Amino acid sequence: MEKYSSGLVAESFWFTELKQIIKLRYNNVSWDEIKKLCVEENLLGIAKQSRSIRIYGYLKGRVDCIDKELMEIFLSSDLETQKLINIISVARKNKLFLEFLYEVYREKAIIGHSELTPSDINIFFKDKQLQDSNIATWTDVTFRRLRSTYMNFLTDAGMVRLHNKKRLITLPILDIVLENYLVAHNEITLLKALTGGR
């Protein structure tokens, strides 16, 4: 996960779809079989076969970031925790999104600013453009789409809620089992990013 990627613009939260695939993988269904289910039996409920294959690929990338232990936690947890595990899988495979959670979402929570604004994300992207020559080549359209994707992911995960046209930070209360898992796997940065921890 060394290189920065803008690939998240093509993705959605896909919670229901992720849940289906985690159940199958936990029960040792092979990726080939899952792909076949997606293509031939429309497991994901998507009309176009080409889109189904594409979404399968994105979800495979996410689920590959979730070990058996985290799958167990996912399958035995409440909806809020499951949505956070979806965010964790995205952050594990997307360095830029993880840094956004840590540098913007967490920082705003620490200083007590409850609103997450488009300009917060724009400033983050401007800083990254200065730090990385690859990001410096991205277009304004890419940044706009990424900003929208980040906001949608946080809203879908319950980490941001809409109130009077404002997006307010709603720090999740982590299930102790998930918190212990992240600590045991030395993912303190991710833990702090999610909870606004110092």
C-alpha cells in the first residue's frame, strides 16, 4: 500500500454486497466460485455483467484485506461495527484514504470541530499534491469525485451525519472486540483515525 491511488472514485460503500462475500469466504468458498456466482447467478444483483465483474474485483480487494479473525468479528457484530470493518478494509488498501481519516477526520475531532467541510478535504488534497508528484498530476475532476466518495463513505459508515446541510463528525464507539483486534494487530494509527484518539 505504498503508492497513492485515486481508484476509490470508482467504488461505492457496497455494504450488503461485502457482507455476502465475507459470509462466502468465511465458509471457504473459493474466489473462482464467488466470481461464478456474481457472473452467472447475479449474486450482487447488478443488471450489467461487465459491471458485476468490476464490482466483484473491487470487493475481492477489500475482502482480501480482512483476515479470518476479522471476518469472525464482522459476522458476530452489530451493524455499526460491520460498517466500520468495511471502512477498515478500504483504509487498509487505500493509503490516501487512511491518511485522510488520520489527518483530517481525527484532527478535527481532537480539536473539537464537529463539522467536516469540502474545504477540509480540499486542503488535504492540496497538501498531498505538494508532497507527491503522482497526486500533483490528478485533475480537478478526480479530486471532486474523490471528495464526494470520501464524504459518502463516512456518511454510509455512520461516521458523519447530515444535519441542516452540514456534515457533522459522529465519532464511532468501537466494540471492545474490534478495538482489541486493532491493538493486537498493531493498527494503532487506524484505531486513532476511526475514534479521534490522541
